[in-house]
Amino acid sequence: MSEAYERERQNNALLDELSAKVSALRGVTIDIYDNASSQGVIDNTNETFSSMTTSMKGSAGRLTRMAASGNKVAIFKLAGIIIAVFLLLYYGLKLVF
């Protein structure tokens, strides 16, 4: 009877160890899934910034051509846009920091 009790105790100990390992594996799996999801968000953000960069380059090219044409009204508009962007960034960053 004592031998059967000892084997049952060993089985319970091994079962507890196995349960702890399964729980740890579950935690690692959840962390991997969360990390993969985060990578998807990062990839989408990179694509958005990439398209925004392309759009900004196109806008800058159009503004440069407009300024190069010598149209004084266009040059004043460009100067106004640059000043407005500068002020917006200045006050926006001042609010944040």
C-alpha cells in the first residue's frame, strides 16, 4: 500500500511539473502572437509613412516648380504655407512638451 501511495505521489508531482510547463508554453505562445500582431501594426504604419513621404515629395516638387515659375502670388502662397507649418509645429510641440 505504501508503494502505491508513493507512486501516486510521484505521478502527482510529475503532473504538476507538466502543468507548469504547459502554462509556461501557453504564455510564450501568447507573447509570440502579441509580438506578431504588433509587427503587423508596425508594417502598416511603415506603409502609411512611406506613402505620406511619397506624397510630401510630390507636393514639394510641385511647390518648387510653382516658385520657379516666378509667379509672385505663388511665391507668397508658398511662404505663407511654410510659415503656417512652422508655427503649427512650434505650438504643437510646445503643447506636447
